[in-house]
Amino acid sequence: MEIQTLARYPFLPEASQYLKDNGIILSDIVDSSAFAQAREAGRRRVMEALVDGQIQEHSMSSELEVMVELISYVVARIIVSCVGEDKLLMERYSLAEAKLIQDRLETENLDFIIDTGKLLNLDIVRLNATEVSVYFTDYLKNSSQMRSQEWKLMNQVMDEGRVELNQKRLARLLQNAVKIKIMDELPLPVNDHLIETFDPAIELVKIEIERRKAQFEKETYGKVSFLRLPPCMKEILDMGKKGQNIPHVGRFAITAFLHTIGMSNDEIIAVFSASPDFKEQLARYQIDHITGKSSGIEYLPPECSTMKTHGVCFKPDSLCNRKWLNHPLTYYSAKGKKKPKKPAKPDTKDKQEAATAEG
């Protein structure tokens, strides 16, 4: 396999083998001045994933640039591992790497995508010039985090236990397969020398992690009580905190919900800013539309039955299961009502004093 291909798909086992075959060992990557540019590129790779939710494409027109791109992946995984087992970082980094792979796969021919899927242990069979089939267990494993109805197994075309997919949908499925692979491999074992070498980069990453976590760790947003949120809305917010993609229905529901209970559009923007595919201009346009600022119509969040239908009813609790509770806003309202206090029973002395006063 050509080095340009390995640089574009550095998670492939041939990539690490290429470095070994060319005598490039870990101590050289970490300490040699010859790899200083690759170390900087690796640091940038992690920060792009953490801050922007996506890793930028960089020029690979020269042999040096190709090698820097390949080794930057090695360095990025070391930096992430040196930070420690931080779920937010690993989720956000692995998803950004996977999204980059998906974008690249969409430019490849179908045979290459199929071969890549097989290297990721998916059972894939080519059907024709534009379509393949994937065995349903592999499909389920790699589509489980897709909340959209269009990815539900019951909505797929199936034949003898195999799900039919076109080229674009296969590339999207492989995004999840790559993310799972990277997540399973992290964190890598690291030693004190690695931590000391990459200490400046590690500190930058930690600062950004804490900044992002602080956005979600407040118990209230202005007049909005976080503690009163229904489980579905808490889970959607938590998905954003972890850097997971929030399905379209979930975005609509949380936007309409937060607006209805009193959060400003700017505060809602801040909630979405941790999402891996966050684009402020697009998010603001959608939020302004849902809240009525641009459309003139203030949408209410979906009721519970609709949330269930679209797969965004998460972790219902005992209050959710009450027969009369049919809407997330009802949950929020019910949580805000204080239970009436029972009048204190007077003790014996109080009773005696009361009797004396009456007499």
C-alpha cells in the first residue's frame, strides 16, 4: 500500500508496519529533532479535534508532508493517552478522526471502501456497481449510536439477514467502526518520559477540557433549573457534553424545551457548542427558527409519545411512568412544585399551654 494511502488512513495495520519497516521507532518520534514538525502536527491534530470537533485536511503534496501527516496520528494518540482516561477527550478525539476518515472514504471507489470495511471486521458483500450488503449484526454494532429513524434496523432493506447500503451510507457506517476501533485502543500505555516530553501539549488539552466541562457542570442556566430537567433532556445535554452527535429530533426537542422554560438563544448556542459537528452560524439559524425569532412561530418540544417514537426517550424514571405525565414540560413543572408541608404536631408541653390559654 502506498504511503499516501497510509497517511490518509493511519488506523490501518499497514501504517504502523510501514514505520517499522523503515526503521522509524517511537524514541525517534518522541525525541529526534527530525520529527519536531510531526510532533507539532500531532498536537494540532488533538486540539482541532477537541476545539472544533473536526481535524483539518493538510497538504500532502510532498514526501515530507505525507510523512508528517502519518506520524502526527501516532503523536496525537500519545498525547490523548498522556492526558489519561478522560471520556470527553477520547470521545471527541476518536469521533473527529472517524469523521475525517469518512470524508476521505467518500472520495474513494467502492472497492476500496469495501476492503477498508473488511479490515475493520465487517462482513460486506458487493451487490452491484453502487450497492453492498452488510450482515445485520455488524450493521447493528456500528449503527447503535445513530438515533435517526432512517438508521433503525426495521427501516432497512434486508435480504437473508443482510442490510443493503449504498456507497455513501457504507462510508457513514464505517465512520462508527473507525470510532469504535480508536476508542477501544485508547488510552495507550505511556511512561513518565512521554508525559514529560509532551507536557506543554497535555496542559493545553487539560485546560480546554476543563473549560468545556465547566459549561455543563453548573446546576442552573440563569433562571433554568438543571435539577428539574426530565431524563430525556438531561441525556441529550450529556451527549453534547461528551462530544457525541445529537440526532436531529433531539436537537429540535432540547432547543424548543430550553427556550420554553426561559433560556435565551445565546445560552442555547452555548449548550450546542460542545457538539462535535457544531457550526455556530448554522446552529444559530436553526435555533432562531425553532424559537420564533426568525420564523415568527415558537415551537413547543415534542410530547413523550413522539420522543419515544423517534428514539430520544432516554432513561425514564418513576415520575416519567406516571399515567398523567405525557410531556417533558409537564415533568419540569411537576418537579418545580413543592410538596405541602405537614403541620407540625405540638408536643405535650405545647398542648398543656394551649389548654391553659383557652381556659
